[in-house]
Amino acid sequence: MPPESNPYITPSPAAPSSSKKLMLDTMETVKDVLGRWGKKMGEAKKKTEDLAGNVWQHLKTGPSIADAAMGRIAQGTKVLAEGGYEKIFRTTFDTFPEEQLKKSFACYLSTSAGPVMGVLYLSTAKLAFCSDNPLSYKVLDQTEWSYYKVVIPLHQLRSVNPSTSKVNPAEKYIQIVSVDNHEFWFMGFVNYDSAVKSLQEVLPGALDLQP
């Protein structure tokens, strides 16, 4: 998380206690969240099998299935507590008054330190990612904490490239390339097909905005 040459990465400092508090809050409301998720799953039975497979792949993407599961529950708790992804998006990123959130996707961002779990947001103005929890890193002898953020204005998008692992077809990726050739690899989507469709649909309009 030290300063990087990539202009689209914008670390956001966080207090080290915030992730601990989030986990405690999660444990207190886990039953309620699971109950809500169970109801939603029951309302979409025909999609349950595919969704279950996607969720399992999502959890396996991280270094620990248990930590990934708790992280997803924590994120669900945060969404309920803060009033939805729209409000989280506006408090997490700088937005324009007329800007609207179109979609949000639970996924991982590939980094040099390994996959980082978070949420990818698609708005009418940008593509943005924020890690679910702050990450720790060393500055001299001090341990610092920061959320990992990526913000790409839509007019800076060059391509959206879906791909699948030849070794394991369940592993699916989306490569995002900016006009100045910075690449971002997202993986472990809970709703992969929807993410690909939404990102590819916005690309023609983004290309029209470029000089």
C-alpha cells in the first residue's frame, strides 16, 4: 500500500481497530443476515444451483474459506446497517451530484500481495473497487492500515476482457484495461455473467467519450 505508480489506485487510511469492530458487529448479527440471505435464495430457486457454485468459487478464491465467508457476512451486515450499496458507494468514493450507481459486484482484485476481497461498483461515471477490510503494511517500524481502492473514470476504459482458466473452468476472470495500458484483474465473482454483461454494455459509451 505504499505510493504506487498506478494513477488509479487510491489507498484510503483506516484505523486498525475498525476491522476488529466490524468483525464483532458481524458476530452479533450473523443469524439475522443469514436469515435474510436464505429468504432471497428461496425466492430464486431456479438460480440456486448456479449461485451456489459461484459463491463456493468466490469463497475459495481467497487464502482462507472461513475468513472469506466471514468477510462476505460482514459486508452483508454493513450493507444492511448503512442502507444499501448506493449509500456505501457515495460515502466511500468522491461522486458527482448527478452520478448514479448502476451495479455492484462482490469479487476479488488480483494484487502483488494476493487476491483482495471487496466490491466492484459500476456507476454512470466510473468503475470503482474498494476492499472489504483495511489491509496492513509496514512504514519503517510502524504498521499502517488502509483500504485498497481503485477508481477508473469510464472515459479512461479501453477494454473489458472476460476469460476462463483452461485448467479449472470454474475460475473466471475479467481483465479491465485503461487507455494508458494499466491492467486490473478481477476474479471470484458471485455473479460473473451479470458482471461481464454490465461491464461490456457500458464500454461502447465509454469509448465514445474518448478524444
